[in-house]
Amino acid sequence: MPASILEEGVHLLDAALIRDTATRLSCPSCGSAHVAQVLGDNGGISYVCTACGHSWS
């Protein structure tokens, strides 16, 4: 495989990791990054802070 294709793959991976880091949630109550995504009662998405127990959607 040519080096240019491998280099492009590394750049795409780096961009995906940066984007993932930028979209991480933090708890609006305590600011913790320990947030779990859960299914809500109506099938929607809710979030729960595993540090303080605060939940929101």
C-alpha cells in the first residue's frame, strides 16, 4: 500500500478522534464528564451523570 494512502488514513482517524473529544458531554449539575447515555421512557435518549446521579434529556 502506498504511503500516501496510509497517511490519509491516519489523518482521517485523527480527525475522528478530535471530533469525538469535542462532542463529549459534561453534567450540567456538577460538570463531571462521567455521563452515560440511556434510553428514556418514551424511547428517546436521556443522559445520567454517574458521578452525582443527575439525569436530563
